[in-house]
Amino acid sequence: MSQTSAEPIRLPIRKDTDLTAVRQHVRALAQRVGFGLVQQTKLVTAASELARNTLLHGGGGMAQISLVHGERGQGLSVSFVDSGPGIPDVGLALSDGYSTAGGLGMGLSGSRRLVHDFDLKSDPEGGTEVTITCWNDSLRRGFR
Amino acid sequence: MPGASSIPVLDFGGLLLVSIQGELPDDAAVSLQEDITDAVVRTGSRGVIIDISSLDMVDSFLARVLAEIAASSRLLAARTVLVGMRPAVAITLVELGLSLPGMDTARTITDAAADFGVTIADTVQEERNTT
Ligand SMILES: Nc1ncnc2c1ncn2[C@@H]1O[C@H](COP(=O)(O)OP(=O)(O)OP(=O)(O)O)[C@@H](O)[C@H]1O
Ligand SMILES: [Mg+2]
């Protein structure tokens, strides 16, 4: 299990300029944790996809960015929470190319491939929460 | 001249050059498509070079905007070439499942311009080679 360290950063997702703020904060923290350039880019891109889903499909919500410690060392977690309509069939939503909004349908399935841990909880009654985590594997291998 | 997107679309005599700088908000990305298609028609350009070397991430939204710019320009008889994608962005896009099929790419603006038969004398490069 992972444990949170330091104060998480909470950001609103209400309009499309909020997506910029989410990307910038995730990038800055990923650099601080010491992620390599490719890993930073994967996490920022996944966060951008999920933040846009929160805005477009969830009707807005918030993002929370936390530094975490676990068996895999230091990591960075980002959660996206909304109280929108929820996802009736999570398995279907997670398949490549599935979109109810005329999109490419690559956001959920693609961002799952970009991160180490991906956790999606959705209530058919309403509300969706997606949490993604990347671990700093280079630190675990002893590059200090 | 900057249009609605505030990103300049430069006309080099029948070849358009667009250099996307920094963070691109969603609405600016959408107006950029209009700015470019307007400029293609106004200038009668045959080619559009889009430099994305300053972009540190391309998500599915931006990938779709780029693909739509290329598709709409093609209908107006102009070819779009994407230049300067960062390696980390390329790796991430492929893993995301978006390999931008149908988009032409080039390593540098000079290479892309050469594709359209336009020579850009790269003086900085020449100076470097002589020292
Ligand atoms: N936060 C959310 N609340 C409700 N439904 C969601 C949420 N996130 C995703 N979905 C549902 O899952 C589907 C798939 O999402 P995904 O991000 O993969 O594709 P998309 O957003 O439709 O298109 P794009 O490729 O542009 O991201 C969406 O079309 C939507 O129906
Ligand atoms: Mg999406």
C-alpha cells in the first residue's frame, strides 16, 4: 500500500484553461520526484486526458496531485474526481476506440497504458474517480 | 499575422510556417485550424509546415486538432508537414495509441521546406561546420 507524503495539491477542473494548470503542476512535481523525460511526458499526457474527461464527460470536478511512498519507492499519484453521470460499463469505456462523445476513444485506454497503476471507480448512480500513479523506477534501481 | 488563435501563420511565398509556442489552450488549438485554412486560401499556399518542437506533450485532443488541420488543408490542395516532435512526445503518442497516420513528418523546417522545393540557407549550420 502506498502512503501519502507532504500536502497534496488540489486543483479545480471547471474550464479548459484549468487543464493547463493541471499539466503544469504534474510536470513540475514529476521533475521534482526525479522522473526521466519520457516518464514525465507519459504522466503529464495521461493527466491531460483524464482531466479533459473530468471536464467534458464528468461536467467538471477536481484533480489532486500527491507524492506517495510505496514498495516501489517514491511515486506521484494524480486523482480526478467528478460527480457527473458516471460510467455504466467500465470495461467497455476502457476499450480502445470506445467513445460516447464522438471522440477517438483513446483517452481512458491509452492513459492506462502510460502509467504504472490505474484505478477507476465509477458509480452508476453518478460520480467517477480515476487515480493514476507512476513510480520512480530509476531510484529503486539505485541511481541516486 | 496572428488570427483568432494568436499563433502567427507566416507566409513564405506559397509556403506557410506555423510555430506552436508553449502551452496551447484548447480554444486556441481550434482557432488555429481556422487561421491556417484561411491563410491557405488567402495565400494560395501548397504547403503548411507546423513546428511543434516547443510542445512538451501532445494528447489525443491536440493530436486530433493536428490531424484535422492536415485533413482540411488537404481538401484545399495544401499538404501539411509536422516538424520537430520531441522523442518523448513520439514515444508517448504511440503508446497512447495515436501514431498520427496520414500526417507527413520531417526532422527540421529546412528538410520540410526542401520537400516543397524551397531552399532555406541554414547559415548557423554552415558557420558551425567551418569552425
Ligand atoms: N469522468 C467521466 N464521467 C463519465 N463518463 C466518462 C468519464 N470519463 C470517460 N467517460 C466515458 O468513457 C468514454 C471513453 O473515454 P475516452 O477518454 O477513452 O474517450 P473520449 O473522451 O470519448 O474520446 P478521446 O479519445 O477524445 O479522449 C467516454 O466517451 C465517456 O462515455
Ligand atoms: Mg477522453
